[in-house]
Amino acid sequence: MVNSSVFQSASQSRFLIIGCDDKASGDGAAASAITNVVEGWQLPSVETMVVSRLNTNHTIALSRVDYVIFIDASSGQDKRRSLRVQPITGNFQLEEIGSDGAEAFSPRSLLNLTLQSYGESPLAWLIELPAACTASDQSLSAAAHAGCDRALRTIAQFLRTYQKPNYLIQDRPEAPREIHPEALNCA
């Protein structure tokens, strides 16, 4: 697991971690488990939420952050054996998902809606977790446990990489010096 002491540096960037869970147990609950651990780090610049479906209400939260990471367990025929991290980029197309009539959007569509509504949207990534067992009466599989650990390490690295330095470069009269990892307490 990731030690929260690696995040002692003040971060000015705002992050949102969204766990997309449609199941209360089994590997389908892995995203909420990860989101709960990140929430436990108690980082002031990181917000977390667990949702069963992405909807238009989430655009408000997206409009207030610089970066968002969506976490989702692979489901259906696309059961993964390893973790996949991918940026969500490109020309966003609005696509509604869900066949039961309930409003639900893909992360890409929600980002597009945020961009249309607020004039900007955060940089975004999708972490897809391995899901070996989607039965609701089971706990996390070994593959999901390993995926959770790797996802937490990946999120910790994102938070280290995308945090802003503790000073503003334009406030410094001399040329900016090189920033070493130990200066940010990230080593």
C-alpha cells in the first residue's frame, strides 16, 4: 500500500478520483475500495466520490478540478487480467449509455458535457481494473487485489507528478532553478 507521508508537499492542483461501481461486492466493488483508500489519505487537494452511474450532476464536480481519474472494473465479456491506464483524450462525443432508461454517461461523454457547459474540462484518465469474479456474493479476487494495489500506486504517482510546485515561478526574480524530487518530499 502507499504511505500517505509521501504527499507532505502542498499541492495546488485539484484532483478528483471517481470510483465507478455498479456492484456492492465481488470485483465490481474494487473501484470503491480504491476510492476509500485514497479518501483515507486525507489530502486537501483531492476529492473522491463513488458512483454507480455517471450523470449530468457530476459535471459540477468536474468543472472544479484540474485532473480527474475514473476507476472502473472491467465487466461483461471484457474481463481483464491486468490493470489498464489510459488517458481520455480527443474529440469527445456525447453518448448516453444504459438501456434501462436511466441517465448515465461514459467518462468521455461526461467530460464533453462539462466542456460544453463550463467552457473547460479537466485532464482525465481511466483506470480499468482486472475483474475475474463479478459474482455479488464473493469478495475481491486475487487479480482484483493485485489490481487495487497497482491502481493505488498509479494514483499516488499521478498525484506526485501533477501537483504544482510550492512557489509560483513568476514570483521569483531570478530564473527558476531545477526542482529536485526531495524538495517536494516525493522521493
